[in-house]
Amino acid sequence: MKKSLTLLHSNDLHGDFLAENVDEKLTGGVSMLSGYISKTRKEEKNVLYAISGDMFKGSLIDQEYRGISTIEIMNLLAPDVVTLGNHEVDYGLAHLLFLEKCAKFPIINANMFLTSNNTRLFNSHKIIKIDGMKIMFIGILTEEVLNSTRSDKLISTLVGIKDAAEEVGRICTAYQTEDIDLTVLLTHIGYENDKKLAAALDPDWGVDLIIGGHSHTLIDKPAVVAGIPIVQAAVGTDQIGRFDLVIDTDTNSIASCTWKLVPINADNCPRDLELEKVVNNYKSETDAVYEQVLTRLDGVYTQTRRNRDSMLGHLFADIVKEGTGVDIVFISSGAIRGSELGEVVTKGDLRKVFPYDNKVVELKVTGKQLRDAFLWIFRDESINAPYDGGEFYQLSRGVKIVYDQKTHSIEQFELNGKSIQDDDLIKIGMGDYHYASLEQFFHIKKEDVKKNGRVKTLSSSDYLIVEERMSGVPLIRVDREERIIIK
């Protein structure tokens, strides 16, 4: 027998609750997103809605209420199943488990474990029965994506794509007797890794679709690897993915499949006024907190590329350096989540652009270790990556580095006007998230760093350092001299 199924999907919502006026047209926001989902549920017989990770982090409403507001809003959106993204752990493991209890929808993940006894933190999968069909969803998140858990010794994930594929195989094999009609992987590992995962799956496991997230990839048609369509719905609420499927329940296979990306706008999406009331209540309370003016900058500071020197990076690195007294502060470009700030800076403006509360860790490195770290940071695959790619750092004042990409060499390497020597010992300040992944991000082993002296925590929050010091001065000026020059 053949039956229809409409499968809607989002990913990386990041607290994108409010509609925006784009070219004089209302676009995005959970009110119209909910309106489209509700309309589709009324128009089609069998409809499921899934979210592939990262509901949290990205808006003031989410951050002010530490995800509780997001869960209430998601409850009204009523997804049928959600998998975890890397930002679901940003408020800590205990808080995530609390938020799961507040959710009225299932949250799944197959490969996040307690390290003490190898117990899964969440249900690995969800089988949804609809119109006589059994649809199985499996949630996947790899350690490559979930680097932030390395600072939390309680939890771990399977290391890579191969292990994740094997875990999918175990689950699919265990439930083959259940007469599953459609198997969907909800992943949060990035579009390119989804392709690698599809290639690693055994066809006998019966995986039919991969719906992904994390890389915020905008596509116009599915990639197909090993016969498996792979999709993603970019980022936020400006669009939603839609599969229209015909399922052959006799052969447990897809008889036909079409996919499209549907724009969420006033032309084709009614508003959900009840959900809008909830969002507006949160917005009014949040606005009252975040409209406070902190300071003024001597211009608009920007970060136009993640893997290049930026004035926004200079601003935050200089302020954290003043607050900690180290020789050099490293601010991850990825921690800067907006492209510009100023001239007038409110608390809300700062939170949007610099949203994370990273602990600041002090460690001592030799001049040689630091030079080698920069050679790793400046490798071609990182320097040539698009805006959102690579792992790059913004540096505090006093540093001058000139790197020749053609010869892969550092031509100038100075601190406070003096050339850095191999045996110099330099105090570095960086976020605990990046210290936890020191070898991956800097190519330095922790045991080698610890030989240089004790590693200690200087501050519980780099954000609070910046906010406090901004609020104490009427005008901030930062030198506009390049600190990292890539030839």
C-alpha cells in the first residue's frame, strides 16, 4: 500500500523568534513559521515536523532566560521530534537535562554518553506511528562538533563519522523486526560530514533520508550519496524544508520523493497570534533589561571575515587584556557573532555580538610554542576558508605578526615592539573552551604547556569583563593598526 507523508524540517533556529522587514516584506519569525506548519498540518493528511539541533543561543530572549523561553516557544511550535545540536549544551549539562524535562516533545541523541558508565543521556531514537506507518528518527552528534563538552568531563560522544555510522547500524539492525517504513537520520554534524556519513552507511541498514544542521548550508536541491537524499534548511526561521513523500508500506521504501525550501514570509504563511503574544511578552521584558547604554565607540567596529584581523576582535581582546593583565589575549573569531558594533553600545547590542560567557584561562607558552601555534592557525585550509570556516583568533594590542602564505612562514613576530624569541615565556589568556581543545586548535599539547607553569582561571566570564569595563568609560578608542598581516 502507498501512503503520503509530508516531512517538514528546521535546523539551527538559534532563538530566531522575531520577524524582520526585508525589502518591505515581513520575513521569518516563529509566528509565521508556526502558521505555515499549522496550515500544512490542516492541508495534508500525514505531517511530521523535525528540528535538527541548535534551538538555543543566538537571541537575547533565549540568553536572558537560559533556554527556558525557547522551550516554551518550541512547545507551542509542537515539533514531533528534535535532536541535539552543539549549542544545546551551552548552559551546562544539568541545565540541559532540566530543559528536556520542560519539553513536551521528544529530544533524541544516539551517541552522547555519561563517561562514568557509558550510559546514553537521551533516547537514541523515536519511532512515530502515523496512518499505519512507522517512521524512525535517529539523532546523531559527533565529538568533532561537540568540542565544548571536552570542558565537561561527565559527558562524551562517539569520536567520528565511522563510529557514528556503526551506532546507526546497531540501532537500525535492532529494530528491523519492527517493520519500519522510513528511517531518517537527524544529524547536527555539518553538510559535508553528512555526505561522509551517508557513504559510510551499510545499505542493509535501511537509512532513507538525512536531515542535517550545524553548517547553516543553504541548498536548492538535496545532495544524494549512496542513494540517500541529504538536506539542510540553512539557519533561523526565514525558511523551512519540506519533503513530500509517497511511502510503499509493503516494501518499506520511498516510492516517490520531492523536496523544496519554503520561504517563511507574509505571502504564504499566516501568523500564529497566540504564539506571537508569548514571544512579545518575553521581548518586552528582555528589552527593558538590554536597552541600557554602556558606552560609545569612536566609530562602527566590524568583523567582515572570521579568518582575518578585525576591529571588533581588537576591541574585545584589548578589554579582556586590561581586565586580566596577561601578555596576549586570544579571542576566537567564532565567539564574535555579529558583523558590527557601535557607535552607541547598549547592553543588548553587546550581548548580540559577544554572547558567550567563557571562563578566561591563563597559561604560559614559550616563544617557539607560540610561533608553531600560529603556523598551525594560519594553515591554508583555515586561511582560505569562507567567512564561517576555520578557527581563527583576534589578538590584544602589542602583537604584530606578518605571515607569508606563499612560503608558509612568519616574517615578523613581535610583542610590544620586540621580536619574540624561542625561549621567551609569554602569559596567554584564552577562553576555557579553546584551552580544552588546545591540541586541536593550537597544535600544542597540554602536558607541554603545564611544564611552563600552573594553568589557572582568571575570570568566570569574559563577557562580564567586557560589559563592566565598557560601562565605566564614556568613550572607547582602539588603535586601527593591523596586528595580523597575511601576505
